[in-house]
Amino acid sequence: IWLNGGKQPFTTPKDFTLSPGNYIVDVHTDGFIMTGERVELKPNEEVRVSLTMKPGNVPAGMVLVPAGPFIRGASNRAPDEAPESEQDIPSFYIDKYEVTNAEFKEVFPDHDFPEGRENFPVAGVTWNMAVDYAKAVGKRLPTEREWEKAARGTQGLEFPWGNVFVPEFCNTVETDLKSPAERGKFIEGISPYGCADMAGNVYEWVQDWYQAYEGNKEVTKDYGQLFR
């Protein structure tokens, strides 16, 4: 059982006593595809969640993004996002949630973080550390195109949830938290493929070098094999 991206030390069936609020309840077992449901829990309310998993081999905590085209970039925003174009990429798996302090510490025992922030995303990680962590857990960093498709779907959305910015849907300067939020807290901001915190919260590394898109006429010394 997973609650808002946090793996619980329990199997189904299980009763939880939770504060009122929004939750995502996921379940997973080997040989089946992880599935979940969003639940709004009101004061003094009891909610029963019944989930049925389909057979499959999608790893726990990940989603499958199908092969096919999507819209990358934007021609009317930052110069390094242009030009907007349709890109066709193969299918891939990607994590539903950001890597937490607790998960990172399992690979790097020296990783230190404040007590009570086990389920908060790890921050201040170099690109090389991110690559090493991914390798250690049998994964890799996504490419920039993979990350963007997982974040905005196939409709070219400006934000994971749509084209209108809603401060309550993500952890940005407008939210005024002034620090990372617990993983999975901003349920309304989930992407079309079910990925959380792909707008706001902590920055996320991708595999690629920081280079100009095909057809981009912008000239800058920052492009090339210098930055990720």
C-alpha cells in the first residue's frame, strides 16, 4: 500500500486513521500493474477504497508512458524553449514521485536530513549523484523529451494539469512554503500520466546536455556540453 507516494509497511486489507484531506491510495504486487485512486476524506467520514490490478510488469512506483508523438517546447515563451515541435519517442517507464530522503539514504548511508523529513524529496543533489542513485536502483535518468512528455502529456499542456496556472496545485514561490513540500502533497497537480510534482517543489535532473532545440536560432555560450 502506498499513501501519497509513501510506501506503507502494510498489505491489504488495512484500516488507516487519517486527517481530513486529499489522498492517493496505490497498491502493488509483483506481476501486476500498480493502480490507485484519489480520495477526498472529510471530517468524521469513513471511506472504503477497493482497487483491482491488471496483470503486467510495470515496476512499483513507476508508470508506463506509451510510445507516440507529443508536443515539445513552446514558441512564445523563453527563448530556449523554442521552437515548439511534435516529437515521437518510444515508450518508457518513469517514477510517479520524486525520490525521497529515505530512499536516497538507502543507497547513500551518509545522506543526512532533518528528522521527520523522510518522505520529503531529496534536494541539493548533483547530476552525478542523481545518475549514481538511478544506477544503484536499476534505473536511469529520463531524457529531456521523456520528462516533458510525462509532465505535459500529448496535448502540449503548459502545466501538468492544464493551461491555467493554479498556485494551489504546486509548490512554487506563490505557494509561500519557502521549502520543499512532502512528496505527493499537491495531488491536484498530477500530470496526465499520474506523475506528481512535475511543476514546482524541487528541480529534477534529466540525462541531456543543455543544448538548443532543432531549429532554434538563439545563440548563447551556455549551450553545448557544459550544463545539464
